[in-house]
Amino acid sequence: MAIKLTSGKLAGLNAVSDGRGVIAALAMDQRGLLKNMLARELGVSEPPDEMMREFKQLVARTLTKEASSILLDLEYGLEATKNINGKGLLLAYEHAGYSPDKPERLPSLSEGWSALRLKEAGANAIKILVYYTPFEKEWVNERKKAWVERIGAECRAVDIPFFLEFLGYDVHGEDPAGIEYARRKPEIVLKSMEEFTRERYGADVLKVEIPIQMQFVEGTKAFEGQKLHSRAEAMEIIRAAAALTDKPMVYLSAGVTSEVFLETLELAVESGVKFHGVLGGRATWQDGVPVYAKHGVAALEEWLNTAGLQNVRNINRVLQSAFPWDQARSMQA
């Protein structure tokens, strides 16, 4: 049954979408991960905070020329929000990362912020990330579900769209990039979709993983020799996941290369699912990190204006086959 959107939710979703109503968004809210990437390239234990801020500013002001919106963080991304070429802004509400000595990956929010304050800071929409797997201990998942419920209620109260991202993780001691975890991934993604599409959580858009690992799909360019799925089987899994929600759904890039992300999106298109855009991060900008670390601002600007923008254009080309968010079954603008 379609839900009548409130004026704030409608305005926010329109602000982060392109002229067709497709969410062609960039993700630049990485914190610990970007720190690690820069530190590795610089050969230091931790990069200066100013480098984190500068990298985000350069990416935001260049790549938003071709994107509909950008997702930024509060810790290092606020300066970058000032120059995004008039495009939409999503702000990440969660505190980044989790402690290695707490394998349950319990989430927390950025201290000193609220949904109201994010809106006052210019956000057109709010995003949170929760790590979730159905294989986790029950008490852990109940705490995570309650946490998401509270954020959904807070976003309803201030009338701003709520983008909910859930990422699977391993609890069995398996390599997250290995075939055993890839074997479990469809169940992790499908059960997460089934849970968080429920209206009690208040999500307006689901930011989701493709439920397969492309390197294990025979017949793809990303295939590395170990077969877990045929191409037809992979498309059936993608269709099964998408069928579990009637909400707008955008795909995340999950740290893969630009080439693999494009092929993944093309596979989703081929499978016939109705998805409503992307919130793609590293696939668009990660190759600029070593350029910036080794050669500085001017070299990064040149890379962003050539290879970086081409990455975004390539994604936008595939998004010609995506659907406007208001064509999701739950939406009534």
C-alpha cells in the first residue's frame, strides 16, 4: 500500500535525485577507511586531519558536477558541504567504525548531533549504517533493531528522509573476501532486506548490497576461477532480494573497483530488478587516493576532472536503466 509522503520527506528525496527522480549519489562519508588508505600511501601511522578534510573537499566540489547528491560525514566532511555545485546533501548520523574488541559491531551516533541539527546543517536526508547479520546473537540484533527504530522515529519527527544502510559481516571466522562467506551472503542480505523494510523502522530508502560476490559468478568479467553461482543463478538471487522490499532501493559499491561496480549494476539491470539509483563511494574516487598522497592537490584535481568524472559518467550511463524513486511500490508523492 502506497504511503502519502509528508512535505519534508518529499522535498528531501527530490533534492537528492536527478531530473528523472533517480538517486545518482556519491558516498564520501568514509572516515577510518579513508584514514587507512591515506596512511598506507603516505607511509605513516595516521594522516593529518587536514588531509582528510582537503581530500573530501576536492572530491565533493569536482564529482558533484555529474552526481545528483553527495553523502558526507560530520567529522571531516562539513567543510566539503559548502561547495557541492548546488546538488543534494546527505549527512551520515552514525559514529564511524567499531572497536576490534567488540565483534558484535554495536552502533552509536555522533555525539552532539540530532536529526534536527543535521537538518539545520543543510542535510536534505539523513543516513545511518548498521552492521547486521541474522547469524548474530539475538540480544545483539534486538539492540540494533531498537536503535534503528529510534532513528526512524527521530527522522519522522523532523520530517526528513531516512536512508538506512545495512552491511553484512562474518561471525563464523571466515575470510570476508572468501568463498565461504560469499556462500552465506545471499541469506545475510535477503534476511536483512526482509527485516528492515518493515514500516516500524521508518526507512524511506534502503541502501543495500548486491547479494552476491561477483568474483565467484561464472560468466562475468570479474570471475576469478572459483564458481559459486552461474550468471543465471546470480540474477535470480538479485531478483529475490529486490522482491523483499517495496521501498526505494539504491545499491552501494562495497569497495569494489569501478569496473566491477559497473558490471554489478549491469547485472542488476539484466536481471530486471527495479532499483532506484546508487550511493556509490570508493568505486568512484579510491584511485585518486595515491595520486593525492604522492603528488598533491593539483594532481588530484587533474585526476578527478578526468578519470574521476569519467567513473561517475559511466555509472550514470547504467543508471539510465534505473527507476525514479517515486515508482517504488510504497511511494506516493
